[in-house]
Amino acid sequence: MFKVTVNKETCEGCGECVDVCPSEVFEMKDDKAEPVNMEECVGCESCVDACPTDSITVEEVEE
Ligand code: SF4
Ligand code: SF4
């Protein structure tokens, strides 16, 4: 499985990650992206590529 982290300091709330994620991992909360559905992440890193502020990290972790 994957651990998805959003840096709330640099996230500018554009919503790109919400739009691009095929597994609906993100929701917007208080104008910041929140990984609410991390267990559905498939590790495609589309969110990492889409984020204009490099605020997202995706790392593979042991089950
Ligand atoms: S790596 Fe892919 S599946 Fe995982 S949160 Fe990012 S866009 Fe969604
Ligand atoms: S794409 Fe990046 S800056 Fe935009 S909402 Fe997601 S984490 Fe925040």
C-alpha cells in the first residue's frame, strides 16, 4: 500500500490532485487537499505530477 502526504504549508488549494486521482484519494478540506482515502491509492503518482507546488509525496509502505 501507499502513504500519501500533503504538505499543508505549500498546498495552494487548486484541486488538481482531486481531479487527477483515479482512486478519489483526495478531498478538499478548508481549502487544502486532504488524503482521505489513502488505502485506495494505486501509486500512479499522477497527483505528484499534477501538483503545481510539489506538495504531495507518495511512498510505498509495507502492508
Ligand atoms: S498516486 Fe495516483 S492513486 Fe495515489 S493518490 Fe496520487 S493520483 Fe491518486
Ligand atoms: S494539487 Fe497540490 S496545491 Fe493543488 S490542491 Fe492538490 S496538494 Fe494542493
